[in-house]
Amino acid sequence: EEEKEALDDDFDEINLEQLRESFVSAMDQLDLSDDIHLYEPPRLLNWAMKKPPVITAGANVTVTSQVSDRKLLEWTNAGFTKLCAAQVALVMLAGGDSDHLHVSAPLPLIDIGLSSKKSILQVVAERVRRLEHLIFRRTKRVASIPVYVMVNKANAGRFEKYLQENEFFGLREQDVQIFVQNQCPLVDKDGQLILDQKYRIAHQPNGNGGLFRALMDDGMLQDMKSRGVAQLHVFACDNLSTKVGDPLFLGFNTICEAQGGIKVVERLSPDELVGALSTKRDCTKEEEALLAKRGQAPRLRAGVIEWHEMPEDAKRRKDREQLRFAFANTCQYCFNVDVIKSIAESTQPWHAVEDVIPHVDLATGVRVVPALPNAYRLSLFAADGFDVVNRVVGLQVAASEFAPIKDLVGERSAGGAIARLAILHQGWITEAGGRFCEDNVASEKPSMRCEVSPLVSYWGEDLGGQFREAVSLPLMVMSLQESQGQAVDGGLHREMSLHCLDTGTPEARALEEAEVMLTARQIGSARGSARGAQAAVETEQKAEGQGETQLHFVGAKALMHEEMPATPRDDAGRTPWEILEEQERAAALGEQHQDADQDEGPQAQQQEEEANGDEVSQESLPAWEKARIAGKLRGVLTGAHPLLPAPGKPPAAP
């Protein structure tokens, strides 16, 4: 009886008339997909002229590699202006299920195989924190970027628990909002409902296009407006390389005065399973001819041709050795907040995606797993929001910004995404002056990985001067504020960066000064700087030769970086270095007097001369050399130390 009541409840929640209309809309989309006349490539914008290009109806696209550095900087500054004014919010699309990857937990919450053992959600949170830090360095004010995570009914509780257990990965709890998208029943190819269990109708999330209605229904849109948010960066949770809150992308949309934007990469193969940015006509060729006789023109609008709806001719047609529809959708969008309500209240087209759906056979009552696609997933797509947006622009970026995880194996698997990220981060280090032993190239293999923590660098900044010696793979560059208990894989080289987050806070400054003062004490105990540091380096090299795990703390120029905060001073204007040197000098002078009283003869005089000589050499060292010595001495420390950050626990499992 309870099971029958559950089935009745399922039926009561379904609007059968709306479901029928959704199915008809999806079938119409499939029928129209055979008409190549409905689609044309986006219009390329030329930014080399004195006057900015005109944004026309339909899709307009800009290729960043064809834009001057000066113009790109202008767009980036415009994006930072929006970010600094707290007018930007981030929306993460995490409502899909992970059935295709055969994992029980949501994809953003699992360990996908990074050397750091971080989940995608942690990587995203840390990129947000790094971006907030870059904003702080520009404005000298603490910045907080609100993050909205769209989940589905089934995984909402897991997201909430995971974030709470890991203390929101350093983000403010009030800045992370979770909202739930609607569901849609699964139907067979005749449009009939199917059962997941005997007394349960099969459901699924209604696609990432359910975003707009969910923002309204869950009160997120009102929350955004109350915060003064004007612009949204929307992104999928399965792209490991997403630049969340990308200032360049946001600034580009701002300069273009666009209501909607999309980030794309070059589509290289006709067989790539990605949608393509295009301009869509709202009528067939015959209908356009009738309009022309009346002196009218078809309505043009920007959109994305989904890969399963793209005509075969459109997939393979080329213009000048390039695919005609050459701009692949990365599922990253920019929307103005003031158009969200209009999109949510509009009639969005539905799309039908064939899939293999396990179901209960109504004839036998047995649950079966078909060998071939047997059902449709009816979905809304976020890109269809452009239908009601007047000005839409696309920005083509480097392929390194697109590392999707959609398959178990191949380029679109977790391994493929990790490989792309490793190559990107190795490029950052190389551009910063770093060298790799034997010119090794990073890859997805555990022994050849390269990973730069998002807390250290957002897009390759702050790495210059940190790699004075050749480094080997596998390599991970971590922030001071990260747990030393992470990334314990055997043979993994860990580079510690002085560029930690929130450098204006007392805690961060205390960390930096603790490192320097600890180094000074080590130097003092070794009777000098240059000679004592060399002895410490030799000790470290000897330890490495014995097969111990190599642990570096690098950052020669970090303390002198122009963006780093000034070194704290006491009331007399003395830095911790100067205070420590005075203490060492006083101690050395006391030892000299004691030695003289004991009349130890020539040996005491020799020690005094050596001490004085070492003090002179210590004072003559530039600050960056002191930082380099600090890095070398850090490597020989073992065990816990009161001045070193305590190891923290790894993130809780989802």
C-alpha cells in the first residue's frame, strides 16, 4: 500500500500536459537539426581598427590570439573593476548526475586523481580565494565573491555536508549558496513514462538550462540583487581548467556592453562531441523566401548547435582549411543579472538526448538494462537563454582552458583533464624561468605530473624567481597555508611558495616572518650567514643523497615582490631581521667579554674575528638572498616546530 501511495505521489508531481509539450518541442528540435540552412557561423569581430566593431544580431565572436596585448589588458582591467566593485557572482552547474562515470558520489566531490588529492569543488573554491587575493592586492580591501552552486534533489544533502565538513575550503559560509534545480521524468522513444522501480517513476535533473528558473524559485536571484551583483559567470563543474571569475572574460563582455557571453575554444575535429557556437535563423529556407517578398528578414539569434543535433554536413564542412562551425562550447557563460528573469519566464526549447536507461519491464516486472539506447533524457540547455538576449558575444580562448571530464577513458576522461592541467602548469613554470630536469614533459602519469596549487597562482602569476634550480617531475607547488600532510606520494617533489593568500592579514604576515626568523636562528647557530647557509645546503644535499623525500621551500624574489605587503616593523622602525641581528651582536659581544675574562688566548681572538666577519657578510646579503637561504634551510628541518604551520587534516570524503 505504501508503494502504491509513493507511485501516486510521483504522478501527482508530474504535469502531464507540460511533459507532452516538452516531448513535442524536443522532437521538433531533432527534426530541425537536419536543415543546415537554419545555422550559419558566428561573425568575427575585428579589434584592430580604431573604432570598436559593431555588435550585430546573432553570434559575434572574438579570437584572443588576434587581439593586441594592450586590448586584452584593457578588458582584464575592466573585469577587475567589476570584481572590485563586488558586482560579480559565480554560478557552478553541478546538478547533473555522474552515472556515465560509474561513480556513486557527485563528480565535484570525488578524488579524480590529482597529486594533491583535491576534489574539483576544492580546486574551484581555492581559485576563488586566489582571485579574491588578487582583488585585495589591487584595492587593499578584503573581497568576497559569492558562489552559487546548482545541485539536484538527490545530491543536495551531500554537497551541504561536504562543504560544512571542510569548512567551505576557506570561503565565507554566507558567500556559498546551494540551490536545487527542477527534475523531469524520463520517457521512452514514444514519449511514455518509464519506471525506475516498481513503484517509482524514473526522473533526472532537467538540464543546465533549468538554471534560470531555479535561480528565481529558490530566491537566489533576489539574493544576488540584494548584494548588488550585476554580472554572472556561469560554468560547468566538469571542466578542471575553468578560470572561475575570469577578469578577461568578464571585462570583454563589459566593454562590448553585451547581455550574454560565451567562452569557446577552437573545434579541431568534426567528430568532437561538443556543441558549436552559431547564428540561428528562426525560419526555414522557404519561409525566408516568403519573408523576402514582403520586404522582411528572418530573426537572427545566437545559440549553440548541440553535437547530437548538428547536421552531418555542418559537422564536416570547412572554410579555408578550418571547420565552418569552428567554435566549440566550453559551457562557460556570462549573463547580466537583469536578463535572468526574462529568460526564466520565456519558453525555452527542449532537447532530447538518447540514452541507455535501466527500467522496470512493465510486462514482467523485472528491472532490465538495455543494450541499446531505449529512452530520451529531456533537457534544457543554458545556451538557449541567448534566445531572449539582444547582444551576445563569444570569446575564443586557448585550448588549455577546456579540460572536461565526461568519459571513463580517453581525452575527455579524468586522466586526460589532469594531463592538460599538468601541461598548462608546466608552461607557467617554464615561462617564469623554471627549468625541468632532462627536459621532461608533464603528462597524466603519476611520475610525470605537474601541479600548481590554485592558492599559489591563478593564471601563472607570482612564479617568477622561485625556480633558481632545475626541478624534476613529478612536481607540486604549494602555498604556505596548505597542509603539509597533502600529496604524500612517494618521490613527489613539493615546492613551497612564499606567495600565500591574504597577505594583509596578521596571520599571513606572522607566517612569513616566522620563516625568516627561524632561518635567522639557524644561521646564528651556525655562526654566520654565507658559511652557515652553505653548511646547511650541504646537509640537505647529503640527506637527499640518502633517498629522503625532497622538500623545497623556494621563492627567492618573493619577499621583494612589488605586490607583497611591507615587512612589519617595531616602534623603532626595526624589522625582525634587524632586531635579531642586534640580539646576535649583543650575544656575540657578551661571549667575547666572557672569553676575555677567562683569558683563553689566541683561540678566543680567532673565534671573535670569525664571528665579526660573519656578521659583516650577513649584513651585506640582499633580501632576496636571505629569502633563498631561508628556502634552503627549510628543507633540512625535520619534525614539528612551533614556528612552522601545523599539518592539517585532508578534506573529508564525500
